[in-house]
Amino acid sequence: MTLEVAAALPAWAEKLRHHYLSGTTIQFLLHNNVRDLVAWRGEYLRLDKFLYEALLKQTKDVVVYYDISEGLTFAVPQMKEKFLTALNVRHNILGLPPVPAELPRDARRALPLLEAFLSIPGQRVAVVIDFVEALVPANDPAMLGGDDRTSLITLERWANEPHLLASDNIIILIGENVAEINKAIVRSPQIQPIDLSLPGENERLAFLRKTAQQLAARLEAPEEAIARLSSGLRLIQLEGVLRQSAKSGEAVSISMLAAKRKEIIENECFGLVEMIDPDHGLDVVGGMEVVKGQLARVAEAIKNGVRRHVPMGIFFVGPMGTGKTYVAEAFARDSGLTCLALKNFRDKWVGSTEGNLEKILNIVRALGSVMIIIDEVDRALGGEDGDSGVSSRVFARIKAFMSDTSHRGKILWLVMSNRPDKLDIDLKRPGRFDRKIPFFFPQSAAERQLIFEAQVRKHRIDREPFPWEQACARTDGYSAAEIEALLLLADEFAAERSRKMTEEDLLDAIADFVPNRNRKMIDFMELLAVFECSSRRLLPERFKAMTDEELGSKLSALRAELRL
């Protein structure tokens, strides 16, 4: 067995070569970033071209490509003649009709031809099958059509045939998303998976330097800054940005790159994630001094690279309207991490949900330093009955990813919920969520004043100077969101009266505003926040002395009263 020796092979190609030369397998599955360009001897090639030039050109007599759209094609035209000649000699010996010059496209006829060719002794053959997810989709075998089932059995048999394993042949399967490929192929011990990750910063920098010069694209920012800020992009996507710059004459700036990167990544994930660039930090958050102090220390540890002081995940828990999302965005800005908001990736078609998740996780790994925000995590990740096991598989994948300690300090999960009791207890354990931070309604008039002042700054409300005492006294039991809403209502009253906001406008707004009346549900959610809290320092005084027995008793009573 031979494959061309090369000093500059990418890590994934060296892995493929090593496994092939070891003789343990001849069949490989390349996945993830398979639609990108690959560096080879100063050039950037498509994957199929790279495989031929870097690994197969000098060692294989015939390199044949197959996908269900293009059918059978060859690295160079002369190889087709070798293919037909060898097959026709075999057919002649077996008394079969000759193979037609126009080769079939459908897998039902094309795969048997490939198998017959691979079986001819003395051949040195490489078979590259692209878009394997279309050939053997990720359905249950019982749900596969006849042709798909035949294709699946054929590929499995190739991986286990002794005479093929003893040959100098290699079979390379290519599929972008492993979740869309039949599990029998992905999990086969005889088929070696090879993950092609998205390019790292050094790879992007080398590509940028060469391609920007070739395309005569203007760079407004230093090459190193553009390479660093283009994390999550493929080389071919970065090339698109440079081509657009060269065509339009617009220089590639930090702001232009950020906008294109946001657009590309969100489209790449089919709108399943939203890149967030918060415009506020923790300094504008009113109240919650203990919470802000903890988050500020985590942000400092992230910036200083003290990874052991960075939790694997942070769980914000508490009633709606307590500022969880606003604080999460502020923390994301102060931490300096790229911020991704995960939308609902569930899909009604079995398999799509897992494919969506795998796409997201691949992007997350490539971004390097990233915070993943999930609001209402109980809805996004809560299990559903009758979903053909999708929820359990999604949970297993997410939990494995969350607990990978190599991600500490680089990938931070921040999730929020007002009903943490709906989540699997294993998902919430330390090692996945080391910090569980409770959020409550403002506990005192002083805290409500801080929120009033913060909201005035946030919305740039023009007001006459007046004391906050009356407003704070009359808003006992209000959430931060309700305080924001009535302050905006007071600003409307002032605009109608053609003046700056006065205390009269604010008190009129308080008299007019109707706050949340479901106090028992709020009490229940606050007790859940106490139950989940990971540090007593974060609890209000009225909850610090509560025993587990008292807490459990109150929760049970409210749960029964609310009929939950």
C-alpha cells in the first residue's frame, strides 16, 4: 500500500495517509469542511483536486469520482480508457456484454461497475464518492428505499471484503454533515472518519496574503487583524469577500468584514443562530451588584487567559422580566467573546434537527472564543414525546460537547430559564454549568432607584431633576422590565405635554400602568431560582437562611396550588 509522501500535508490528510499505510482500513469518510479550498504547494485547490494532486497522482493507476448527479468521472481522460478496457476484459472472460462507453449515473448500476473494477487483481485504484449523504441518507434502514438500501449494503461490504482490504485500493467517501449520513456508515469500525475542520488563524492569514495580492483587493486593516476577525469563515468565503472588494473598489475594513462575517455565518447555519454585537456592558446595568461582581471577575479571567477560573457554563435562572437577557448581553460585551444566540433548531423532519445542531457546533469550534446564549433553554432543549428519539440524541450530543474540558475558557455556554424544573437534571450539573445565578425582582427601594437611573441612561431620557423616593415606594414588587416599561410610558406622557419628563409624569405613569398580577407564579419561579442557585452569596437576605426542607415544602405547596 502506498500514498504519495509529502512534507506539507494538512493534519487531516496526514491522518488519512497514516491509517491507510497501517493497513487497518481502505475506506475513509471525510466530513465537515469538505467544500473549502485546501493549500497545496503554493496553490489552493478544491478537495477532489487536492486528493488527486497530493495523495493519489503518483500512486494510483486510476482515480475515479462518483456522485449521483455527475455519475462516474475520472481525474484525467485516459483513466476512463483504462477503466473500460479492464472491465471489458473481465466481462469477456465471464461471457458478459461489454460495458457501454456512456457510463451510468444511477447508483443501482454505477456501484456494481465500481465494485467489479475494484475486484480485478493487480489494480491500484482510488474511488472517491462525493455527496455520500445523498447516496446513503440518515434514515432508519427500514425506511430506506430499495436503491438506498442496496447502496448502503454495498459500501458496508466494501469496507469488510478481505480481498479489497488486501489490495492497493482506497475508497474515500465525502459528506459535509455526518448527521445527514446513515449511521451504519458513520459508526462502522471499518470506515475511518476524518474531520476537516474550518481553517485556523494562521491558515487564514497565509491565504489572505496570497489571495489579496492576486486579486488586487485593498485592505484597510492590517492582515493580521482581518485574519483574526474572520474566524468561522471558510477560505472560499474569505476569497468571496476579497473578490467583492476588488470588484467594487471598497477596501476590506473591520466593519465591512464584521458585517459580511455575520451575514455568512448566519446564512451558513440557515438562520439557526444570530450573531449579537451588544451595545452595552455591565456598567449600565442597574442594581444586582453581587451578580455583576461575579460576572466581571469571569470576564477578567477570560481576557487574561486564566482558564481555570472560567466556568464551563453559566445558568441564569429566575422569573421573566428580571433582566436575564440584558445582563447576558452586557456580560458578552465585557468578556470580549464572540456572541452567538442559538435559535430553535428543532425541525419536524427526523434527522434535520441533528444536522442543524452539528452545523452549529462546527461553526462554534471554528470561532474559537465564543459565548453561546440560549434564552428559554427549557423550550429549546426540553424533551418531547413521540419525536422518534431525536431529543435523546440531541441531548446526548449537546451534553458531550458542553462537558468537553478542552473548551474551558474558549467556548462558554450561557443559558436562561424561568422554569429550570423542566430540564434534565444531568444537563444542569457542575462540569456543564458551574455557575447557576439567580435573578429576582428588585428587593429594595434603593435597588429600584438604581434601575430607574440605569434605564434613564439607557434610553437617554431627558428629564427634570427630581427625587426618586415616591416612585420607588410605589413600585414595590415591580420587575426590572416593568420599571423600564413605565419609565418609557412616563416619557410618552412628557412628550404629549411638550416638556422634559417630570416626577408628575412618572407618578401618572405608575398610576396608569398595570403590572403582572400572577404573583403566585412569580413566587414559584423565585423559589426555583433559589433551589438552582450555586452560591448563597447571590441570594437575597430573605432566602439565605431557608433550609432545603423549607424550600422543598414551599415549592411543593405552590406547585400543587398552581396545578403544575
